[in-house]
Amino acid sequence: MMNFNRTTAQWQELDRDHHTHPFSDPKALGEKGTRVITKAEGSYIWDSDDNKILDGMAGLWCVNVGYGRTELIEAADRQMRQLPYYNSFFQTSNPPQIELSRLLSEVTPEGFNHFFFAGSGSEANDTNVRLVRHYWDIKGQPKKKTFISRHNAYHGSTLAATSLGGMGYMHNMGGEGGSLLPGFEHIGQPFWYLEGGDMTPEEFGLMRAQELETKILELGADSVAAFIAEPIQGAGGVIVPPATYWPEIQRICKKYDILLIADEVICGFGRTGNWFGSETMGIKPDLITMAKGLSSGYLPIAAIGMQDDFFAVLNGGGDINHGYTYSGHPVASAVAIANIHYIRDHNLVEKVREDTGPYLHAGLQHLVDSHPIVGEVRGRGLMAGIQLVKDKASRTTFSGDEDAGTVCRDHCFSNNLIMRGVGQSMIISPPLTISRIEIDELLAKAKI
Ligand code: PLP
């Protein structure tokens, strides 16, 4: 039996000695010691010293229905007893993965009726790369292999997902460009506040979208397979593109016959006040990447949604030589089904759109008006970024060695609030079940 009766110091020592953490410096973390999270309920988590912490990040933007939901727990328990595992390779299927596919065709935007499953958002984006290249090959355009994404984008950590992403420090792990595959190109991000200079947001949005056209012409349209982006960029700092951006991107993709992939790993399942961020931003993608909110993080599962036209091509193209042992895992699928029902039954999408989302943003707007270092608040629904600045008038940020985001994150952490620092921004992405009273607590704790 696992021994849960350890002191915080004992956990930290074992953690340092045996557990290597993602996105962390092992030595520095070992010296500092991790905060060990032991239980959770609703919008709160507890650490091993029994501190109650408000989770303003829903884990990693994923626990959309909040913690401790018996509907999801019982779905896992039932399915584990009935059929804990079977694969979907070699002509087998199982009821949860079939039912989940059907249910996804109800909640995803019109025309999405076909779903391929993976274990994580990164695997799902890898799958996009492989399926899209397969698609163009079937269509007799095998040269169409290059993917275009944006600087500072995050699409996951596998090699292809790292390459799709635009984070330099990830590309350079393993030496300069050591984790960047050929066939992946990047253009500027539509981050008006810090990069827009004297332009209006509309001019800037158009300019950044047109970088896609320039890149396509530089590479040759016959070599470009797809453009991928989040409807609202999450880990990059909750960047909402100006209104001119997405229509222009959509126009360019259509003109040059380039597929559009919406990475909805964060934006999906109600986060922005609609089921999908594509609806919030008025985009019509060919493919949608889903993970996180698909199961509210209770079990790992991800999916790629395909438009009918896209799937019709695969459907005539022979074997799909791609898949994972855990594609459509029955227990994870059963939990995802219970999760979607929970979101529906509790009207969480409407609640975010009409109640808690506007309430959070109104509270945050107050910070812009009153706090000396809050320059801008961005986002939609329950997804928000707070831009920290040294000087509001000139939109000047703190310099790199004054990492304001990390300072504020640590302040919140010691104040029993989880918020994330991304460069010079603070990120908020709480469970979609958060109440107004909990939002008040979040705003009060976030203030320095
Ligand atoms: N895409 C986006 C937009 C993400 O935010 C993430 C993770 O944060 C991923 C993909 C990768 O998902 P995962 O961590 O499940 O591999």
C-alpha cells in the first residue's frame, strides 16, 4: 500500500531524490522544495500542510468542471469494472469511444463529425501533422508538407508539437534549434499591446495576418500544408487578436488552399463562453485540436475533430498508419462523456458567457483603472491575462531580470492563490464552476 502519511519535508526530500519535473530546473527546484498538493474540492486544492488554496488556473487550464465531481468519478469506476482497456486498432471499438465521438459531433461546430483520439494535446497536434500530410498526399499534392505557426505559440512538447510551437527556449533545448524539426515556419503573433507601436489594433491585426500571406508566397503555396493557431493564445499570455486578424487569416488560407487548424486545447469546452473558441472568434477551421477540458483533466485524453470535407479525403485514402495504444481509451472516454454531460447539465458555457466571465472581467478592469502596474486586461469568458507594465503611458514592461510575472505568481502562491506568471503577464483560468464569491476572493488575493 502507498504510504500517504509523510510530512511535507519527507515528501519534498523524496520528490527531489526521485522525481524529475517538467518545465523546471531540477537543481533549483530541489533546493527550494515543491509544494505538495494532496487533495481538492470544487475550486480549491490543499497542500500537505493543509493550506487551502484557490486554484485560479484550474490545474493547467483544464479542470473545467472543478474538482471532486462524483459524476466523473463514478463514470471512471463503472467503466474500469466493465472494460478497463481495449484498443481501437485492428477492427475493434468500444462503446465509450463510439458514444464520445457521437457526443463530440453534437458540441463541436457544424460540419465536425469525425474524431480521432490521442492521449494528450501534444500527441493530438502530432497527429494533425501526420494526418494533414497524409491528406495532401491522397489529394495528389505531396509537396504540401510545411506548417506555419506563430512565434510564442504553445502547441505541446513532443518534437512535432514543439516545432509547431514558437517558443525559442523550447526549440533550443538540445542546442541551437536542437528541438526544431525542418518543415515548420513561424510568423509574428497578433500581440497589439506590446508589439503594435503606433498602429491601431485593427491596422496591426491586419498587418500580422498578412505576414501569413508573405510567408506562403516566400515558401510557395504548393509546399504549405496548414496554418495552426489558438483562437485566443493561452500560454503565450492570453492574447486576443484584434478584430481584423482572423477574417484576414481565413481569407488567406482559402485563397492559397491552406488548411486551418484551430488548437482548442485551452479554448475548447466553454472556457471562452462558447463551446469552442472558434465560435467566439468567428473562425471556421478544418481541424480542431482538443484536450484538457475534454475530460476536465480527470484522465488524459485528447481528440482531433475533422471537418466532413477533410475526412472525406481520408476516407478514400487507404490505411491511416498512425495511432496510440491509448487512442480512445474506454475509461478516459467514459469520463469525457460524463464531463460533457456535466458541462451541459449545469449550463456552464452559458454561465461563463453571461455571468462569471463578465463578472471576472469587470473586476479585473477595476485593476487596470486603479493599480499602478496593471497596463491591460485581456481575454474572454474565464480566460484572462493581466499585463504588468512599468509605465502605462508608453506600454513599457519591466526588463527581463525584473520578471514581474514570476514575482506576482510567487506572491499569489504564498497568499494561497494559484495564478500563473507568463513573462510579464499574469494568467487566470479558473474552473468554469467558480462562483462570484470565489472570484471576489481571487481578485482580493491577487492584489499586492
Ligand atoms: N496546445 C495548447 C494550446 C496547449 O495549451 C497545450 C498545453 O498546455 C497543448 C497543446 C499540449 O497539451 P498537452 O500538455 O496535453 O500535451
